[in-house]
Amino acid sequence: MITPAVLISACGTLILSTSNRLSRAVDRLRRSSERILTLSGVSPQTEDTRLELEMLDGQIPVVMRRVRLIHRSLAAFYGAVGLFVLSSLVIGGSGLLQLEGDLLPILLSLAGTIMLSYGAILLLIESQLSLNVSLEEMEFIRDLSHRRVLGEG
């Protein structure tokens, strides 16, 4: 019963941090949408405004994909918690009823471990997407500052 309990605790930590990631990704999506609406209303459109709109427009689908990946990983972590809890209950019930057979708790724990691994893989993919969006944004800011410095100089 101890091993599933430890994994339940690990899943709880992952659920907490993944929920925070989801909140940050949703906030980023909202900020990007608001910025697009703001820039779309700017008249006349400058080259900088047009380039920023293009960048933000390209980021929206990526951030939406990130949100979906994070949501799926959360579902996997919750599923893993459920399987680990069920495994603990089966182990405890078998002990109380003095039943023989270890196959069911082993299968439940393996299924929980697979779900935990699946959620972790989804977060790895999401992390790469997040990094790509951040690098793209930093490149845009660097290019923008260089254009302004060279344009003013």
C-alpha cells in the first residue's frame, strides 16, 4: 500500500504544478488576444504593428495547442491518482479479507504508472512548444529594437 501512496503524492504535486501551467497558458492566450484586438484598431498600421500582429497571430494556434496538451496531461494525472487509490484499496481489502492474489493491484499500479508517464510526455511536448513561442517572441523584440536603433541612428 505504501508504493501507490507515494505515487499518489507525486501525482498531487504534478497536478498542482500543471494546473499552474494551465493558468499561465490561458492567461497568455487572453493577453495575446487582447493585444491583437488592440493592435487591429490602431490606425494607421505601421510596419512594427503589422509584424507584431503577424507574430501574435502565429502564436495563437501554438498556445491553444499548449492548453490542450496541458489539459490532457492533467486528465492523465487525475486518472493515475484514481488508479493508485484503487490499487491501495484493493491491497487493503485483500489484506482485510485475507484474499490471495496480487495480480489486480499490480495491473492497477501499472496502468497508473502508464498514465503518469503519458502525462509527463505530454508536458515535455508542451514545454518545447512554450520554449519555441518564447524564443520567437524574444527574436521579434530583438529585431524590433535593432530596427528602431538603426532607424534612429
